[in-house]
Amino acid sequence: MVHDCWKPIFDKYQINVDEIYASENNIFPSKEQIFKVFEMDVREIQIVLLGQDPYHKPGQAHGLSFSVPIGFPIPPSLRNIYKELKREFPERKYEFLSGNLENWFYREKIFLLNASLTVIQNKPGSQMKVWRDFTNNIIEFISIQNKECIFLLLGNFAKEKDNFIENKNRIVYGVHPSPLSASRGFFDSGIFINIEKKCNRQIDWSV
């Protein structure tokens, strides 16, 4: 259920979900899950973690960036995020046995947003243009409505979205955690320590 706080954006764009799903076969996530992230009240958001688009294999995408349902293998980028969290917080003895990030979303109020809310099977990036203006407005809306939340922008694609964020002091930039780039500055970056400093609290990153 989309929270009422998002009504101005949804009213502005009048997105026809049925039309999107009728345009192609095998679009992910399921129609019922594409707006899952918007269950959260904008005023409750602690951190925005911006992904690019949903996983493009059957069953993986479920409406939260970087997250997969319980039972699926942990995707490579998320596995690298877990490695860095364990390195930065060894005393917490994190054990990440699942790629499901619903605890981050519901418990820690981490807004797991993808810049594109849908993808065509086996075609990453295939629906970015469909959602670009909508999600850009979402980022700007969060920036205006919630002055305290932190934006975690990983990789060049995400960094381009800082144009829509009013308070640049609330941004943490980082290298993308994908296997291709993680060793070029994501590992040993200290970004999660930095986030907790900006949030002024300890975050429970366990899943």
C-alpha cells in the first residue's frame, strides 16, 4: 500500500502500471511489488540507498533495491556490501546468510529505491527511460520533505542524481560494489562508518 505522503508525485505522473506490463512479456518485479518501497512514510526515512534497476532474472526482484527474496543466492554486489560491513564493524560479528533486506527497510528505515522500478527479463537497463523523471522527482521530494535523511550514492550513475538533492552535506558518495569496481575504492572506504556518523547513531545492518 503506497503511503499517502507520496500522493503529490503519484498524482503528477498518473502511472499506468497495466500499460507498462502489457507492453512486454516478463517484466520484473511483479505488478504487486513495484511500489513496495513507497509503503514507507517519507518522514521516517533514515537512509536512501539508490540502485539502478531491478534484478532481471525470474523471482529475484521484489521491489527493494539490492534485495532478493529469502532462498535466492546473495547477488555479487550485495555480497561485497556485506564484506565491507564486516570489515568496518568486526566487533559486531555480522553473519549475512540471506540477501533479503526487508529488515533494513522495515526496521532501520533504509529506503531501498531503484532509479527504474521495472525491468524486462534478461535486459538490464531496459526500462530506465520509463521511470527516469518519476524517480528523479522522488529523490527531490525526499530531499525537500526530509532534511535529516542520508543519501548513499554508489557509482557514477547514482552520483549523477545529486542534482536532485538539496543538502549536499547529507550525501555519502562511494564506488559501486559490483565485482568490476569494488576493488577500485569500495573496499576499505569506510562509507558505512561515515553513514553512522552522519546519522549520529548505530545502525543494525544485520538481516
